[in-house]
Amino acid sequence: MPAFTLAFRSGRRMHNCPIKRWSRRKAARPQEILEAALDVFAERGYAAAKIEDIARHAGVTRGTPYLYFKNKEEIFAALIRELLLPKIAFGESLMAEPGLGAGERLRRLVRAWWSEVGATRLSALPKLMIAEARNFPEVAQLYHDEFIAPGQALLQRILEEGAASGEFRAVPADPAVHVISAPIVMLMIWQHTFMPCCIGHEVDPELYLDTLLDLLLRGLSTHPASA
Amino acid sequence: MPAFTLAFRSGRRMHNCPIKRWSRRKAARPQEILEAALDVFAERGYAAAKIEDIARHAGVTRGTPYLYFKNKEEIFAALIRELLLPKIAFGESLMAEPGLGAGERLRRLVRAWWSEVGATRLSALPKLMIAEARNFPEVAQLYHDEFIAPGQALLQRILEEGAASGEFRAVPADPAVHVISAPIVMLMIWQHTFMPCCIGHEVDPELYLDTLLDLLLRGLSTHPASA
Amino acid sequence: MPAFTLAFRSGRRMHNCPIKRWSRRKAARPQEILEAALDVFAERGYAAAKIEDIARHAGVTRGTPYLYFKNKEEIFAALIRELLLPKIAFGESLMAEPGLGAGERLRRLVRAWWSEVGATRLSALPKLMIAEARNFPEVAQLYHDEFIAPGQALLQRILEEGAASGEFRAVPADPAVHVISAPIVMLMIWQHTFMPCCIGHEVDPELYLDTLLDLLLRGLSTHPASA
Amino acid sequence: MPAFTLAFRSGRRMHNCPIKRWSRRKAARPQEILEAALDVFAERGYAAAKIEDIARHAGVTRGTPYLYFKNKEEIFAALIRELLLPKIAFGESLMAEPGLGAGERLRRLVRAWWSEVGATRLSALPKLMIAEARNFPEVAQLYHDEFIAPGQALLQRILEEGAASGEFRAVPADPAVHVISAPIVMLMIWQHTFMPCCIGHEVDPELYLDTLLDLLLRGLSTHPASA
DNA sequence: CATGAATGAGCCTTCATTCAT
DNA sequence: TATGAATGAAGGCTCATTCAT
């Protein structure tokens, strides 16, 4: 998964910014700290991540994160709010595109989900959020309301469209969206859990997603032979 | 999910037991402490769980857990080793039963998985293990080798049998077992993540599993109409 | 120094005691516990010595020492009082013996000191007492008044006798007794400090004492050529 | 022993120093903490010394020692390594001085030993090291190899020189150096053991050393009348 | 008498957070 | 803005001591 390490930093350079280099640096600090926090939280989890490690990863020292974030919890919350939540927007554009079958839409949604989040360092956040949801209910609520729920709403609309058009069988919406999204989330989790420790065989994300879509589309289709 | 709260009987109060209360403790203590640890780890995660909380949950004081476990990490490891790993045995018996179609076997495996682990307080352990795998690689290795791998081997045998008998399509084994098991693991995770906080709508496990099996068996079947 | 390990247990058996074996055992317990404590304190020092180790050394369990001693400090105090202080008695008999020159008396005192204490497991006690004097002033006071002071009084009497008879030069009594006794105490300390760790070359006690007496007697003598 | 309390200037208060109080600390802290540790270890011994006491003695709080030392044991080791071992250097210069008789050299060595270490707060370290040698074998080894052994080598060279020049009798080197150094070490120990508790009469170090040298030089001399 | 399970005070150590520079 | 020395609350763990058996 070569895109994994490259995808994240893109689009944040400001080559033509007239302000002097130093204050540009200043402006970038919160982002840099969040990215560092993402790395360290991903590796150690929330509690075992030390602020100093995050600071060092960001190239600053112990006190600096506190210039931009009230405390550790706020860094965590900002991680979700600033980095992850905006990513949900990609879904809207997908649904806006007209003239696509439900199957095709589902395919595109899954692939976009992967390329926007799963193949990115952001893929550490679902695991982190899951691990800490009960310790930080407000963040969990935010994550659910602004990320999970909209994502599942997209899925649900696709299922409804497919059912309406006769392309998909009717399945109970609520459990279905969970069932469908679960393997994608688990793939992200898996990548941050066992693969970095060289535990177990590698899972190839592309093949995994192909297999997932193959099973899902056949499973949903009213004309399985053609799926 | 009514079974959830009932399945894991603590046995901590036995007023009518003729054996003396005090002398019985010695034998029962490790179990009681592990069950308490399961609760507290499930609620807070490893790092945020205090030994004293675990002790109090078990009805003892700070020092007592250390009479039975070397330290906090050993409690965690024992949780996996003593409580979770034995549960994998149920799979063998399932495969031993003769004369079942692959679809039926898959159904039974999923349901057994749920009743043995998912509907139990043990269902907190996959989430805990996922969150802490990188902090405790040896425990993660153990969990993978003794729980995940055998479980996936079962699934793989079912897929192979189904393909051999013509009941299932041929699918790439490796990603398929991940894809198939992912929703079950995610259901356990979900129950310990968002449902206890009253975040998001409840997910009914039975309906979820029905939907999952419905989608999977259709997706795998060579004669989808009859799945 | 083969006597070292053997000297201590001697003379405590009660073969002809009519009481039954069990109550004899009972009667011997405090002694056994003190001897065990001596071993463990010698090896680890007061604070690092665990009551359970002492108990195990004595062949009993955690609670038993508390049947005979109020607490850890009392075990330490009893060690000094019961085992060490009685040993000072040997000096009286030495002084009682008539018709000895001061030099010969000094020789006998040093050798008796060594055989009665230095070559014994009791030789651990001066080091222990020194290390803990400031934490247990009452015990230190006892040790000083009942062991050090009488011992130094013996020495002083010898020096005075020697000076009176013209065998010894006149030396300031107070510092002299310290100077003379110091090497003997240091030999005991050395044996319990660096020799058990195989650190540094061994010191042969007999040769050490010979050299000490040689230097001392020459140093004290009014006719050094004949010393 | 008036030098005793004065010799080890802590330098902890420098009100008229123009450098800012706060920025100066960083450089001075390790020294300050070691000196505080020296005091507290001397008073209580290793195990009974609390890090918080050391910190408070140094004018800082619980966490600060850990900014400079990994743990309690490292503070102990640093005490030996940083404060005591350098003191052994004084011996070299003594031996370098030409044209001195062996007796005069021995006199100077003993007096230097006393002024450099014995009359200093450092004199607590031999007692501490003796008490803890078996609990910290590596530190004991270091202490032996870098402090005891070089010191004894100096003594041995003096004895050999004296024997070669005919000033001293021939005495077995190995026990002799132990015997000769023992009273000096015991004087240090004594000062930190019974004198602070007002137990027993005071020992005047100067008189003690005079007496020691008198006895030793007479004891070693081939012409005792002139010693 | 003896046991050993249990207690709980106490200490070492960590680390989020502050603040003087 | 940034630093990093210092703080001090908090938690893991030990072990002297107790007491029900």
C-alpha cells in the first residue's frame, strides 16, 4: 500500500504565500502537531502517548502543543474534528453524480472511502476513537454524529435507491449498513493492529476490497449472475 | 441483547454455600479478579483501568490482585489466555459434525461464535486486544496465533468444502475469511463502544447476524436464488 | 574459614529433654527465627530483608514470627540482645585469669573475640548495627552500652596493666582502644561485604589477625625488639 | 571535628549572584541533588531514604531528581562515581613527591585521606557502600576497583618502599594494607554511626589519627625508638 | 500454635501541565 | 512564540502486619 505513507501531507504547502517563512511556520504548527499526534496516538494509543513524544515528532518541545491546544484531550478531539470529519464531504459529491446505478455507486463509495481515509494515516483514527469512545463520550458523540451517521446515511440511500430501481434486493436498512461498513472499518483497524507488528499474514487492501465488493454486490443483487 | 448481561455469571455471592466463605476465596479469587478486570478494562481500556478499580470490582483491596498476578500486564495476558483462548474450542466440534452443507456450517459457526463470545462479556476482549496489540506484542501474537488464526482456519475450511461441493463459488480464500469475520468482530466492538454510551441507535445482534448471513450466503452461493 | 558456618548452631540441642518433641519445637522457635533473621539481615540489610524470607528460612510461614516478636524491629533488637550481648561475657573470664602479661592478654582477647564472634555468623551483627544505628537509636544505645563499651573497657584495662607493668608504652587510652578494635570490626564487616560477592581478593582472617597483633604489640611495646 | 560540617559547601543560596536564579539551576541541580542524597542516605541508609526527602533537602520537589537520574539506584551509583571516586586522585600526587621517607609518606597519606574524605560529608559513603554492597554488586565492584584497590595499592607501595629502604620491617603486604586502612575507615563509620546519636563518648579524629600513626609507625619501624 | 489470605499504608516513578525565561 | 525546568497529582507495586481458620 504505497499510497499509505504519501497521501497525507499533500495539499498543505503554501508556496506562494507572501508572509515570511517564519510566520508561515507559525501558521502551520497546529497542523504539524496534529499530524504528529496522529502518528503517536496510532502507535501507542491515547493514554500511552506522551505529549513530549508528540511534540518531538512535530519538531517542537514540550510546551509548544499547549500554545495551540488546551490539553491532551483537546488534541485528540481536534484530531477527529479537524482531520477526520472533513473527509466525509467526499460522499456528497458521489451522490450528486447522476446516472449511476446503485451497484456502481456502492463501488465508488467504498473505493473513495478507502482512498480518502483508509489508505491514509487517518485510518488510525477509527481504531483510536473506538478504543477511547467511553473515556471521551463527547468526542465519541461527535465522531458518531458527524462521521459515522452521515457515512451510514450515504450507504442507506444507495441501498434504498437500489431497492427502488430493482437492482438490489430489499434488506433491513439498519443492520445492513452496519454489516456493509464493518469490513472497511476492520481493514483500517487491522492495518494498525497486527500488520505493523508483523503478526499474521499481510492483507492486501485492494484484493480485500475487491472480494468485499464481489460478495456484497452478489449478496445484494436481484440478478446475481450479472453482478 | 438480554443474554449479554446474564451470560457471564460471577458467582461472587453464594450465601447458602455450606463451605466457609473465607477458605473458598483462595480458589475463586483469580477468576473473580479476571472477571473484574474484564469489566474495568472493557469500560476504560488498559491504561485508564486502575488496579484498585479492578480490585474493588472483585470485592478485594489494592494488594490482593498481586497475590495472584505478577502485575497489570499479566492480568491482561491472563484475560486473553484464560478466558478467551479456551473459547476457540467450540469450533472443532462444529467441524466434526458430519453431513452438513457448507452453508449450514457457516451459519452454525457464526451463531456459535456469537453465543460463545459475542453475547458474552468476553466480547470486550477483541476490542481491548486491538487497542493494545502494539503495546503488548507478545500477547498480540498469542491472540493471533491461538484465536484469530484457528478461527480463520475454520472459516477457510468451510469455504473450501463449499467450493469443492459446488455449493459456493470460488473466492480468494485469504481476503474472504477476513471479509467474512470482520462484521462479527465489528459487532462486538460496536457493542462495547457506542452502545454503552447511548450513542447512535442500538444494533440488534440477531437481526445483524441474520442480515450478515443472508448477504454472505447469497454472495457466496452458486445458486443464489435458493440461498 | 571452615569454622564460620559450623560454629553457630552448636550447643543448642536438647537430647535429654523429657517434654515431647512438638513442644520442644515450640520452645526452639524463637531461636530458629532469630538465626534465620540473622542470615537474612546479613545478606540484605534490615530494610531489604522481608519477614517472609526470614520465616521461610526458619521453616515457618509469614505469621509465625509475630507469635514470638512484636514486629520487625523487635526481631532486630532481639538479635542484638539475645545473640550478641551474651558473647561479651567471655572477656571477663579472660581478665580473671591471673599471671598473664598484658601482651599475652591482648593476644588472647583478640583471638577470643574472633573465635566467639568474628568466625561466627554473629559477625554480621556489627555491620548490621552500624548500618541501622541511626534508624534505631535505642538498639544502638543498647549495643554500645552492653557490647562496645564493655569490650573497650577490657582493652583499656589491658593497656593500663601493660603501662603499669612497663610492658607497654603509655598511649592515650581513649583513641587507642578505638584504633585497636577497629581492624577486628572491619575484618568482620569485610567478610560480610566484599568477600561474599567475590569482589576483591580474599582476606585470610588468621593471617590478618597475626599481622594485626604483630603491628600492635610492636607498636605498643616498650621493648619492640622482643615483641 | 569542626571541619566536618564546613567542608562540604552546598552553595545552594547565592543571593547576590547576578545570573538569574532560575536558569542557573539546570547546571547546578545534579550536584545539589547528589549532595542532598548524600545527607539523606547518610542519615537513613539507602532503603529508608525517601526520594522526596532527598528532593526536599535539595530544595526541589518529588519529580525533579528524575530529570537528572534514572532512579534511586542511579543516584546512589552517581554518589559513588561522581563524588567519591575522584577523591582517590589525591594519592597520586602524594606518591609523586620525591625525597620523602616511607614513614613520612604514610603520615601524609593518612592525613590526606582524612582531609580529603574523612573530614568531609563524603565520609558517609564508605558506610553506605558497605551496607549496600550486597544489594548493588555492580556499584560495589566499582567502589572496590576504583577506590579501595587504588588506595590499597598506594599503601602497598609505601610499605614496599619502606621495606626496600630498610625503614620498615617486612610485613605480609596483603593483610597489612587491610589492617592499616581499617582504622581510618572505621573512624569514618564511627562518626556517622554513634556520634550523631550522642551515643558513647566523642572520638577526636586528630587524636585518633595521631595515635594510629604512632602505633603503626612504631609497629612497622625497624628502629622503633626513633619512630 | 501455626497458617496464609488479605489488608492498606507508603514509596517509587511517570507525565500532563505550568510558567519563568 | 517557543523553551524546558519544574511541579505534583496519580497510580503501580511492595511488604509489614493482622486475623479468620
